[in-house]
Amino acid sequence: MRRRYLGKIVDVLRSTDFTEPVETIYIGGGTPNMLTWQEMEFLFKNIVENVPQTSDCEVSCELNPELLT
């Protein structure tokens, strides 16, 4: 299920016609806590490959610290 979800996110990233580089990338809403580190790596790799970013783009990820090990 998570693999399909991540695949859909990548499909959207690839099909989006970004007209300008983005200044901020934020991942939150509970999703990051549900992913393994390998899935997070996959997600960030695909963001870097498919989303044009400004040279000082801020990237942040919201996690619940009580769920981290």
C-alpha cells in the first residue's frame, strides 16, 4: 500500500509542469511517521530529481518525536 502511495506521489511530481523553482518543500501531515527510512530516501530522491528548487530552497519534514527510534 505504501509503495503504491509513494508511486502516485512520484507520478504527480513527474507530471507537474513547474513554471519556476520552488523555495520550500514541506512533508508532513502524518505521512513521514508511517514511512521507513528507505521509503523516505526514495521520496526525497524523487523530489530532488523532479522538482526544480531555488539554490536556498528550505526542505523540512514534520515527524512525531515520540514515534522515532
